[in-house]
Amino acid sequence: MRFHPPPECLRGCFTSFYVTEIDPGSSPQLHDSLHPEWAGMRFHSLSSPEAWNDLGQSVSGSRFIFSGPSSRPVHFAISRTRMWGIGLLPLGWARFIRRPAADYANSILDGFSTPVCKPFLPLAQLLTDPDASEADQLLGLADFFQAFDAPPTADESRILAIHGALVDPDVVTVIDLVNRVSASQRTVERLCDRHFGFSPKLLLRRQRLMRSLAQFMLDPSLNWIGAMDSNYHDQAQFVRDFREFMGLAPGEYAAQSHPILDQFVRERNRVQGSAVQTMDQPNFPLAGFDPKI
């Protein structure tokens, strides 16, 4: 897997552009689950994955999968493939999707048949081409978004302020968030619904859980007690949140195999300094990226 920074003019819109080559070896498929995250697009050039969530949504047979911001895991089965991934931060959603994010929360969609994805079909044609080189695809990807008609929205400064507050572990309550953004609670709720996909309270709870999960995945020797975020009142509260966001108990999750996500989290943390995309800053630093392939 290789991570590439978005063009400088688009920092704050994307987590990163990344390419992953997956080979199940002697197995026909690998099975794993994505964590709750921001919205994203994934393009496959050799095979089409199966993807589903616990809410009854699924996609099969498409090489372009579009997902909205999520508060539940997305499970997938995947064969040998090369996959390009694009993580859309809330500012990127506001500029490039321009639809209420709450309408797409926890969605898994076939990008080729979803109306909101129509502008991205030329990009899908490039990134699902098995004969295209990685260098050409990366260049085309950067050019595509730089040429995209995505004028700034009136909400951008507050989107960045809300995002910055969410990734700050000192922001614990909705009142903390409102005070940090210097806006009314109703305004913050409206902006979160439109650009982030969920209520401020749920977003803060998701951040708390993802900080804990990322810490555990980076160092399982800590056990859950050592990885648990300091903002949890007790272990029971952590277990309740884990069940709600991950669909199973912490011990059940630890007992599962995560052949792709374990490696992805470690490499992402090494290169970007952020193990999961929900912990990315609104404008993360480019240090550690190598623009050369």
C-alpha cells in the first residue's frame, strides 16, 4: 500500500489518495471490516469486492464503491486486486458532493449507478483500468480534482473549525464543541448534519471510540484497558460504545483476523502519523510523504 498527498490546493478536502495491491494467496478471498470513517470512494482494477454492513446494505460486482460517512463497520470480501482509495474529509464532501451528508450516512453504493457519483465516472474509468500505470493514474487523479468545478461554500470556515474541534481530545461534550466553534448549538447541529453526516454528540462519541481502537491496533499489548480513551468514565461505557459502533464486543473484535486493516493502520500511521482517517487534522502536514512512486 502506498499513500500519496492530494495537491496542495486541495489539502483539507481529502485524507489521502492511496493505492493498495491485495493478493489473497492460496485463499480465494480475504475478509475484513472497515472502521467507522468519513466518506470515501474505492476503485478496483482486477476484481470486484463484495461489501455489506449490519444495516442491510450491500454492493456486489461493482469496481466503483461509494460510501458515505459511517458510524458502523463495513464488511468486505475481496479477491486479488489493485484498489485506489480516496477519503473525503467533511470539507471535501461540501465541495465535491454538495448534498446533505446525513442522507448518505452509513451508505454503501454502486458508484456506477448512483446519481451523485455521475461526475466521477471519468475518474472511475481511469482508476479501474488494469493496464494503466500507477504513475499515470495518480497524475490523472490529481488533475481530475484540480479541474473539478468545486467552488468554496459559505460554510467552509466553520466546517474546518468543527473538524478541528472534533479531533481534539480535550473537546469532550457538545457544549465544548459549540464554544470552540463560537456558533450557536443549532448552527453546529445543522452543519454537522449537512457536511459530517451525524449529530455532534454521535461524532464526539465516534472520535472517542476510534482513538481507543486505533491505539489498540497499533499496540495490542496494551489490552483494552490500556488503549481505552481517557474520556471514558468506565469500562462499561467503553464496551457499550464499542458494541454500538462496531457491532460486537471488544473481546470478539480482538479475536478476529484483520489481514488488511491491521497492516493498513500501521502503515498509515507510519507514513501519515494518523492511524485512521477520523483522526486526520483538517489540514494534516505533508511530512513523511514521498511524491515519487
